[in-house]
Amino acid sequence: MDKFVIHGGKKLEGEVVISGSKNAALALMPATLLASGKYRFENIPDLRDITTMSKLLEMMGVEIEKRSHTMELNTFRVSKLEAPYEQVKKMRASIYVLGPLIARYGYAKVSLPGGCAWGPRPVNLHIEGIQKLGAKIEIDKGYIIAKAKRLKAAKITFDISSVGATGNILMAAVLAKGTTTIENAAIEPEIIALAEFLVRMGARINGIGTTRLEIEGVDALNPSDDVMIPDRIEAGTFLVAAAITGGSITLNGCNPNHLTAIITKLQETGSLVTIGKTWIKIKAHRTIKPVDVTTSVFPGFPTDMQAQWIALMSIAKGSSVITDTIYFDRFKHVPELARLGADIEQDRNTAITKGVKKLIGAKVMSTDLRASASLVLAGLVAEGKTEVLRIYHLDRGYEHIEKKLHSLGANIRRVSGKEY
Ligand code: EPZ
């Protein structure tokens, strides 16, 4: 398992290109199960999660070719309508095959995802939604087994906003008979990208971008191509990297409209942020003002930036309160940041962070994707050497992050090894 060795203290300067969105690609790739044919996706990021989704689809019979950031998929020979535990346990987003399989083939056998690094992650909204669309569901030995002759339209209201459940039910409803409505649908940019892709395939969806979707089912869809939207969480992570190191960087190839909450909060800390159509420039202030954050669904401050924000607040000039309303137990980074000298008191889903004068480098352990990002950010500013272990977590969702950080002046290198 690889580790990063970081010598902190360098201000990041320069320009960085943001990669395609992991979470958009993880939704659009399974959507190709909805129609046989050839698809071409551009701006696909080079990530472990993308490889995991590719392997799962290939096990089903999808032929996939990836050359640099272009992916070609051929779904003519889909034959296996199953997502086995061995694959699903690696990545929860595998459950995205459930909707398309039951809608197009009338059958799906998908492993329950189980927990993840920071606790249980239920899929009841996915299952209940598919049931409401008329599928017969049984849970057998850890598998969801869904059957349906043809799905029938339904009125579906999500008690809580769920990105994955919205995506799954949307992909099921596009081939259901009749008009389905989804109330309290997620409006994250990745869901909007999925809905727009489905429309390009011939789906009839009204209300895209709102929490009320109306889907008029069609008998069949056709393949289409797409270009992935930029990854807003990678972009937010680099903005924080500039702020925490007191640097000044420009992000190219991003969509500032997807980052309004993060930009506003960074401006409140004292950073100067200017934006263009596809770029964001940030110039950090010498001191970081403490700024409270409460995560919420889009367009609020994303839970996927909570860990990175705590890292930034750990060296702010004062105390701040960070509350995660999406996941109540997504704080595995807190004890690791404490090893670097951060002063954070966690109480249930809130972390009170008292800024310290400086962090001191140490060995720290990655536990999940965004937690490891926060450890890298802290290492960039900690005095001396920080070793971030088990960075396979990072490789799930950040494309060559050490190369991008190094190009901005960070003293960071990847060390391959066994025991880390
Ligand atoms: C997506 O996960 C993202 N993953 C996550 O990003 C992100 O943290 C999350 O949305 C929230 O924005 C992908 O898009 C692949 P949810 P998802 O369903 O769809 C509860 C990353 O770092 N819930 O919106 O799994 C759930 O427990 C990853 O890239 C149910 O109770 O998240 C949570 O509290 C990590 N029942 C809340 O809803 C369900 O059936 C939001 O979860 C489904 C969800």
C-alpha cells in the first residue's frame, strides 16, 4: 500500500486543471445498461472507483475501452444481471445498476452494500422506490433480488434527500409505463448531469434541477455520448489547499456555479476569490478567520468538503463549529488530525475546532476518501514531515493528486510499499 511523504510549509502557487466528476461518471456509466449500443464518454477521470465500476459492468457483459480520459462502452452483449458482493463491497455506488437492470431487463440481483468506513449507509430509499414502481423485491442472503414484467409509474416522495436513490429511481422510471413523479429529489449537479444524459438518450423528464421530477416513461431509449462535468469536490479541495498554505492558485476547467457555498465560506475566512466561466482564482489571506459550517444538500456546503474544512479551521485564528447534517459519524479524520496537533472536540455530528498556531508533521492513517484528503491538506501546512498512510483511499476519488499538488509547489511524493 502506498503512502505520501509531505514536507509542509510551501505556499501553493500556479494553475491546476480540474478532472471530470467521479460522481457523475459513477451515475452515467450504469445508465448505459438502459439501452443496447455504443457510448462515448469524455473527461472521465482516472480513478480507482471508475475502474471498480468498469469491472462490475464488464462482469455483466458490457465491453469497455478507456484511452486516457475517453471511455467507450458497448452494451450489446449484457448477459449477467447481477452485482456480486465482492464488487459491491468495494464501492457503494455499485447499487446504481439496480434501477437500470430492473427497468430494462425486468430482473436484478444486487448485493446490499453493507457499511462503509464511517458507518452504516442504508439503501432503504432505493429499495422502497423500486418497489413503488411495481418490482417484487426479496432480500436473500445479503442480496436484493428484484423482478418485474414492466415497471409501472408511481408517485414517489423521498423522506430525506438522497443523491443515489434519486439517481436509481430516475433510471428505473424512464422505462416505466406511465408518468412517475419524484418529490424531494436530489438536485446535486451530478444528478442534473444524469437527467440531462437520459434526456439525450430519449427519456422524457420535466423539472430537471428542481426537487420535483416528472418522468413520462418511454418504451425504449437509445445510446448517446456525453462529456463529464468537472469534479466540484476536487475543485473545493484545491481551493482549500491554497487557503491552508497561504498560496494563490487558479483552477481551470471547473464550474464555479457548483461551488458557490464553498467559495462564500472561503471568502469569509479572508481569501480573495474571483471567478470566470470555467475558472476560479483564489488568493489566501495571511491569517485564516474561523468560519462555522453546517453541511447540507446542494447548493449548501457539501458533506464531501466537511473533512477538508476541519483541516483548514485547525489553523484558523479562533474557534469554529462544523456540523455534518448528512452523515452523523463522518469524523474519522478528527483523531488523525489531532496527531498533527489539531485541537478538535467532537460531539456527535459536530466538531468544535480551536485553531492552533501550527501543526507538527507526523504519521497519520487514511480511513476514507475525504478524510485522507483532509490529512494531505494538513500535511501541506504542518511543520516538518507528514506521512499519510494507505492512500489507496485517496486514489478512489482524486486523479494523481500528488502530481497536481507538486506542480503547484508542494513538497509531496508517493512512496510505494507494503507495510503502510
Ligand atoms: C452520494 O452518496 C455521493 N456518492 C457521496 O460522495 C456523497 O457524500 C453523498 O451523495 C451525499 O452528498 C456518489 O455520488 C457516488 P445519499 P449517496 O444517498 O448517494 C441517507 C464521495 O466522497 N440514505 O445522498 O450514497 C444516507 O445515509 C462520496 O465522493 C438513507 O437513509 O448518498 C445519508 O445520511 C462519499 N437511505 C443521506 O441519506 C437510503 O436509501 C444522504 O445519502 C439512501 C441514503
